Amino acid sequence: MNAPDAQSAQPATTGHDRRQPGWRAWALLAPMVAWLVLFVVVPTVILLVYSFCERDEVGGVIFSFTLDNYTRVFDPVYLRIFVRSVGYAGLTTIICVIIGYPMAYYIARAPEARRNQLLLLVMVPFWTSFLIRTYAWITILKQEGLLNGLLQALQLTSSPLSLMYTPTAVVIGLVYAYLPFMILPIYSSAEKLDHSLVEAAYDLGAGPLRAFASVIIPLTMPGIAAGTLLVFVPAIGMFAITDLMGGAKVPMIGNVIQNQFMQARDWPFGAALGVVFMSMFAVTYLLLQRRGARIHE
């Protein structure tokens, strides 16, 4: 029997023949699994259970099954807040993509030494407390703030602009807070981009716009999808920026959930709102996954 016949006579390796992870591998995974169970699975189960309970007269939780909380979620008042939250989060995501994509692509194509410096600048805001950064924007946007002072000094406006406690201020705060979460995933995809594919598109007659739309965008779409997920979902649930920069005049779903747990002491209804919010997150994730799968096909 010759060598090829001997090789062909050997049994093929199946999945059952592969080495199974031993106790050491499970021991390494145990802390992560325990963390997920304690801080993700258990709170989610508690939230789900509370969403089917009732509230008594003093704000306690009565463990009796009811769907009234979910019925209240679809009240027109709360539906308008949901729509407003999705609209603000969607606008924030679009602006972050428009601003963050060119920045991320430029950083990815920069020389390595300069690239590290630019990434450091993107990360600098995380060195400061989120509340301090938000109050800094309040100082900039208020009527006697830096922006109005500059505009009046340049004689571009005759009177201060009313920017604070408006939807514009809320969107500005959201974009500033979540822009790095859009830049970093796109940068990761753009850094791995094979520029020879772009050059091949040019050689085949594609112009800059055609190469950008047909080559660069599809190849960096995983970064865009990840950035969209990291920006859109947290922006829906944000309540600190809407309180501080919106003056509680532009409530979002995060504000409603916070009020139900803190002021109204209606934990079952707040839990139902939280479950609906998590469902929105799951739907967004599945849509992005399906979009990514279609691109790779």
C-alpha cells in the first residue's frame, strides 16, 4: 500500500475526537460565568418577575401576576416618550457616524506614532468625570456662557441664544458623550482594511466616491454596526444629560424609568419599562446582526 492509500485509509477526525476542555479551562471561565450570572442573569430575572407584580398603597411590591404594567407601557403618553427617545438616539447615532467615521478613518490611515497620539486624544475625555464634562457643556451653552460670549464678541448675534434646556442641548450632550464609542469600533475596522482593494477599485475605473461606497464602506461595516449598537442603545436610556442639559423638559425613557423607581416608587411599572427597553436592545442587536450577515454573503 503506497503512502496516499495509507493516508486515505486513516479514519477522518470527527468532532468527538477533538480534545474537550478540562477542569482548568472551566476554572478560568468560572469567574466570568459567575459575574454574568450574578450581575446580568439574576437582575434580569428579578426585573422580569417584578414587571408582572403590583404596587400597593405605600409603594411596596405585591407578588401577584398581572399584565397591567405592560398595558400602561403602551399608553399614548409613554409611547410618545418612547418615540422621542428613539428619535433622539437615532439622531445622535447619525451625527456620531457622520462625525466619527472621517475621524476614525483618518486615524487608521495615519502613521503609527501619530495614530497613537490621535487615539490618546479620543480617550482623553474618559479621564474626567462624566458629570464634570456635562457641567462644562452647561457652562459653554448657557446664556452668559462661553459660546454666547464669543458670538456676541464677534458681532454674529445681537442677543444671547437660548440653547440650554432645549432638545438641541440634549442632542449636543448625547453626541459628545457617545462619539468616542463610535470612533473606536470604526477605527478598529478601518485599521484592518486592506488598502490594496481600494487601489484595485481605482485600477478598474472606480472613482473616489464609487470606491468609498462599494469597497470601503462594506469592509468597515462591522465597525459601523458595533458603533451604532454602542451609541444607539445607551442613548435611549440616558437620563443624566436630559436632566442636566434638558432641564427635565425633554424627558426620555431613561428619565421615566428612574422616576418610577425613585420618586413614584412604582417598581413593577418601572420594571415593565425596563423589560421593554431591553427588548428594544435585543431587536436592535438582531437587526444589526442580520444586516452584517447580508453584507458578508
